[in-house]
Amino acid sequence: MAKGDRKRALRGRAGRMKGGRGSGRATSGHVRLWGRHPVEAALKNPARRHRKLWATRDGIEALDGELPPDFPVEYADVTDLARLVAKDAPHQGLVLECEPLDAPFLDEIATGDASRPVVVLDQVTDPHNVGAILRSAAAFDASCILTQDRHAPPESGVVAKSASGALETVPWVRVVNLARALDELAEAGYWRIGMTGEADATLAEALPAGPVAIVLGAEGEGMRHNIQQHCDALARLPISSAIESLNVSNAAAIALYAVATRS
């Protein structure tokens, strides 16, 4: 099979859902983002298609940079903005309505760069955790996060607020079949390390020198057995016995730091 044909086959196996974007569209319709960092990052993202900005005058003045002269802005007071977002959401005088980002294909992002790990999330559904993991992924220059479409939160204001701008900069790859996507990563040269507290080896002992995919499961249940079987190694963080486990977003940050500082 020619290289181009092989890439198309891999692309088909990981799968996009029906509807053009497939593994693609995070939500139907539009997304509302709020808060200075998420809104500012979205406004600066050329890939983001904007619909409308509701803002206080103080909120506009707090933005870094100028809005285009024809940008659709509706000025509103704080009380009006609160009706547009989740209850008690810290909108900071800014609410942006926009289209969801297009999700890339895995083989467009996971190019085998050893300095840029892939973060794989198995059924991590809490939007605060996913947002925090995006933020850590941006801090440690991960190439992307990878989730299964049916078992991950949609793109939302909560995710964006927790990510503090990283939703606009870290590619979020969504696939139909996570196990097949892990196979695809292996074929691209990634060593897949599943994080579990029951593992014998620590993460430092399991880390290779080459490209790495860090696989994390949901809190409580952890990784599914089938996903563990698609990992090359299992590893744990050497935490004290005084605590049972770490929040998944904290574990992701520590794992990414370990990859970034490996010798």
C-alpha cells in the first residue's frame, strides 16, 4: 500500500462521525464563551468564526488589541450578560457567541515529535477537568488532546473558562473509536503509557526517549480494560499512601511535566 493510501486508511479507521466534521463538530449550533481570557483568545484565533459579542464598556476596554471596525458588538450591562451564561459564571463583562472549532484528524497532528506528547482521555467527561487539561497541555507544549466523541464534553464556555485560552491553541482531536486511534498512534511511532495507580512501574521508569502518548482514565473508574490493552506500558505517579489518587487534571499536569523534563 502506498504511503498516501495508508494514511487515508488510518484516517478512516479512527473515524469521523456523519455530518462533514464527524469526529469534528464539538456541539451543534453555536457556542458561548465568557471571561476575558477565553474571549480574547477566541477573538485572536483566525480559525474561529464569530457571530456576536455582548460586552460592557469596561469589558471591551480590558481586551488586548482592537476589534475590527465592523465586528458585531452589542453593549449590555452586567445583569443582562448574566442571563446569557451559566448561573454565576464569571463573565467579566464579555460574552462571545461563535461557531465551534473544526476538529483536526489525528494524523494531521500526531506527527511523531518526541518533544510534544499526545494526551489521551478515556471517558473524562467533566468539562472543568478537560479545560484544566487543555491548559496544562498548552503549558507543556503537547501536540493535542484526544478524546472519544461520545464520552467527552462538548466545546463550551465552561471548558473554555477552565482552559483559560488554551481551547483556541491546543488541537482537540475527537474520534469515534479510541482503541483504533491508539493503534494509529502506535503506527506513528508513539509509546502509549496508561496511567493507573495499580501499575508496578513509575512514570519515570516507563518513559522512553521517543514520542509518547499519555493515556488517562476518568476519575473513579479509571481506564477501561480495552484501552489498557491498547497501551504499551502502564505506569503510576509515586504519590504518598496518605492519599488514594489525584484529580485527573492534576495527574495530567504532573505527567506532562515528567515528559518535558525527562533526561
